[in-house]
Amino acid sequence: MAGPSRADTSIVGRWWWSVDRTMLATLMSVIVIGYVMALAATPANRLALTDPRTLVMLKQIAYLAIAAIMMIAVSMFDRRQVTLAALGVGIVFLLLTGFTIVHGVTIDGGRRWIALPGATIQPVEFLKPALIVVTAWLLAQRRRWVDFPGMVAAFGLNGLVLFLLYLQPDIGSMLLVGATFFAQLVLDGIKWRWVVVGILALLATLAAAFEFIAHVHHRLVLFLHPTTDKAYQALTALSAFGNGGLWGRGPGEGQVKHFLPDARADFVFAVAGEEFGLILCLIIIALFAMIVLRGLIRIRGENDLFVALAASGLLVSFGLQAFVNMASSLSLIPTKGMTLPFISYGGSAVLAMGLHTGFLLALIRKRQGSSVRNPLIDEVTTMRRTA
């Protein structure tokens, strides 16, 4: 792919030669698949401007275009700008997440959305990437200033977000936020006894959710006994994969989107399996795996602790979200209303993912030098020298 000359010192020129173009191309490929699925999830005989489904499709295409522009624009930020942007976005959407508890729109038993003219917004989607970056900054800063209460602040901030998500309730986002924060703590060098405590706390949370939250209990029972309790969504999604076979029934020829609730969002992977077959499903899985692995390889030798923690947290959140969506469509785990990044329908989810991946691309850009050493890398290096 042709690009600016290496002698180009403009913002675009410096960005082009420092950004991970392989990851950028992979992310753009996922966005293209999202565009195809926006068309495929809309019945061909409904393509009229007066039909609501056509308007939904056009809105999704617009969201994808804006998300791509946002991703590229944010990826041009330097690390200081990423931190400031995350702090600003985090403050605004933390307040809006709290606002949903009082004046939010209730959908499917959860008060997670704010109504706007012609649309709804889910603030926590934008809060998640900002929270990851701010948490990484807090953990890194405590390494620079001994008296800086970074760990306490990180626990307090994540605890506040988890509490707000519990009040909504949004158990899926709670687990995603909690797992991401836990991964950042592990990479920061938390002692192994606290890792065990964290795992036990996660199991206790799942047990409490099963016992006291009705829809969580219902979904787990349906997962364990799908035939007995008529797990319509899971069984219908599985039948879609069977109908698609290796090559699929063809674009627009699938039937699952006519019968399966939330086919465009939670079960878009099943729509892909029926209309485009196993081949496209494997391509989608490979693209998500490539993004995560490529990112982990890029930060493997990173000496800046903030970048290592922020980028790894963004990768964990991105990968877990993709896994949960695809695994629930395949009935490998209980169904959970979590979107497939850039492919599922949803304005908030798509736009927030543009911000999420923009932060990631900005953080892993090639730069000269680093400001904070990674103590884990230093420790390993010291052990090798003294061995």
C-alpha cells in the first residue's frame, strides 16, 4: 500500500510510518465485514427507504464510517493526548452512567440507556476504554512517585464503576470490567495470593448472580438444560450454523434473521454462519485472533509500563468481548447480550469501539525512547544477568 514519503514530517506522514499498518488493515477488514453484515441482516425484500429496517441498515453503515474515521483520528494521538482524552471521556461518561440509574431507559430489565432524539446511547460502552487507560495511568504513576496512591485510586475507580453496573444491572459489563482490571493487576506484578483471591471473588460473584438475579439464573438454567427448558435463542442460533454449512446459503438468503430476536446484534455471528457459512466464520475468528496476538507481540518488549498496562487491558477487553459473543452464539457459554466488535448492530457499541481501537493503535505506535521502565521486564533482565 502506497503512503506518504518517509521525508514527510506532517502529522499524517509521521502517523503512517509509526502506526501498526498490519493491525490497522486487520481492523479495517473487520469493519468491512460489519458493513456486509449490516446488509445481510436486512431482508432483501425490505430494501426501501420507507421501511424501518432499511433505515436501521443505513444508520449502521453511517456508524461504521464514523467509527473508522474516529479510530484513525484517535490513533494519531501521542501518549499524553491519549491519557487526557481518556480522562475527559471517562469523567463525562461516568457521570452519564450514573445518570442512567435515575433517568435511564429500561430495556430487557436493565436501565442502561439514555434516550436521545431518534436514538439511544449506552454510556458504559464509552466508559470502558477510558477506564482501562486511566487505570493503567494510575498504576504506572505509583511506580514513579512512591507516595502516589495509584493502587488505591485504581481500586476505588473500578469499584465505583462496578457498583454502578450492578445497579443497572449489567452483569456482562461487570464481568468484562472486572476481568480486564484483574488482568492489568496481574501484569502490574500483583502477588499470586491475590490472584487466587481474585479468582475466588469472581466465582463468588457468579454464584451470587445466579442465586439473586432472576435473568442470570434463567439464562444459566437454559444453558444447562437447553432442550428441557426450550432455549429458543440458543437452539435457533445453532440451527443457523447447520443450515449454512461450509459455504452458506448466500447473501440475504438466511432465515434466522426473520425469527431470532436481536439477530443483528447479539446473534449476528449466527447470521454470518447461515448466509456465508463456516468459511466466513473462520475468517472472522482469525481476524479477531490476529488483532489480539499482534497487539500482544507489539507490547511484549514495551518498556513503558503505562503503555504495557493500557494496551494489554484494551486487548483483553476487545478479545473477551469477541469471544463471549461468538461463544454464546455457538452455545459454548450461556447467552449474554454482548456485541461482536464492529460487526454487531448498535451505535454506542460501534462508535465506542472506534475510540477503543483508536486508543490501542495510538499506544502501540513506534516511538523513540520511553519514560517509565517496566519493572517486570527489568526484573527478568536482572535475573538473567546474575544467572
